[in-house]
Amino acid sequence: MSRLDALRAPLLHERVRRIGGQSFSFLHHRFLRDGFFSMLNRDELALYLLLVLAGNRDGVCFYGYDAICTLLRCTLDDYLDARNGLIEKDLIAFDGTRFQVLSLPVGKVSFSPGPLTTPSDFENHDPATIHALALDSLSSSDDD
């Protein structure tokens, strides 16, 4: 196996996502239905979506933190928190150089965020606020 092939190989072969005839970039409906969407904060959702869109057929993405922070318009600390959160939630693997978006863990996720009381709570857990922020982000990127 060449060095390039080794770099492109999945980190966890048993967890390669299957696309079933779809394009490489897809989110399985279980992501929403089984509670994975609800358990992620805004930065984790943004990073997960970027990794899904940028990954190859095996879910492997080669983007570095500098490109990710630029695309997501986030700080290095926000990126690190989001990356580590996705790893802890068993949604991605990372070897220091490349990411792999993993097949979803088996079973549903139970998540109850509790009452939303701070602006940060609303930005991270309120669907309407997240929607408004996403629309605002999309409209401001159109202005660039």
C-alpha cells in the first residue's frame, strides 16, 4: 500500500458509513430521528456538517484546523471543544491529521437540555434561535 493510499484509508474500517447509492455527502435520517441532532451544540453541528460535506466516500476528511476555523468562522477554542465533543459522542474519529465521520452508534440518544435561561443556552439548544442564526450566517455569506 502506498503512503497516499495509507493516508486515504479509513481510521476504523468497521465503521465506514454506507451511502446506499446516494452522493458522498449525506446525513442518515437516524441522525435526526434517534436524537443525535438534539444532543449537539451549535459548534458541534456546524463541524459535523462540514466534515460530512468535505469527507470522501469513507467519510474521511483532510481539512486542517485553520481551514475549518475559517469556514466555520469560529475560534480555535470553539473548534477544539466541538471536535472533542464529537469524538466523545462517538460520531467522529481523529488521528491528529484527518477525520472520519463514523456510522452512527447503535440505539437512540436520550437528551434533555433542561430549561433555557442564557443567551448561550438559546444559541446552542433552541431550534428557532439556531435556525435564525443559520439564516443570518447564510445571508451574510451571500454578501461576501
